[in-house]
Amino acid sequence: MRWLRRVMWGGRYDDDDRRDQLERYIAACTELSRFLDLVGEASAEQARERADTAAQLVRNGWTRDDLRALGRPFRAPWPDGKARDAGAPGPRDVDDGDRLVAAVNDVALELRAIGR
């Protein structure tokens, strides 16, 4: 019923919502870093750093600026779908990687949204 509370109270996220978003962000970044390790991408470290930063915010609290900085989009280290359709190489299981990057970016968008 959180969605109803957000609608009734002007669409703002409360601390419980933010904590839930950060925990989902940690899980998404961790899963993405595992995938990036499997395909040998150096950006796996960047995904791990984001998960560690989110965990630190859960433990120590956050400001709006913290959430906005953490919520910047993650850019996949391989060509996008249009480039791959044109023949650009990508890692094996690239569709799984695209799904994981999209999951991270979906939560990142929520983190950047208006809140208290």
C-alpha cells in the first residue's frame, strides 16, 4: 500500500521507501557486478562500489544529495542494441547484462526522484 500513501501524500518517498530502494539497489548492483566479473569487464568494480556506498547510506543515513549522486545512471560497458544489430561485438549473454543494467537504472531513477 506504499503506492497509495505516496499518491495521498503528494508522491513523496518516506524513509522506509528510501531504505527499501537502497536495499534493492544493493541487490541489483551486486548481481550486476557478478555478471560483469563473469564476462571479464573492469566496470564490475564500479558496480561493487555503488553497492558498498548504498550499504553505507543504509547504515549511516543519507541526504537528498547522497541519493542523487548514487542514483546516476550506470552505463553498460558494451555497445547498445542498435550497435549490436549493426554488427558491433558484445559479450556473451549480453541480453542478461542489459537486463541487469536496466534493473540498476530503474532503482537509480527512484533514488533521484523527489523525496524528503
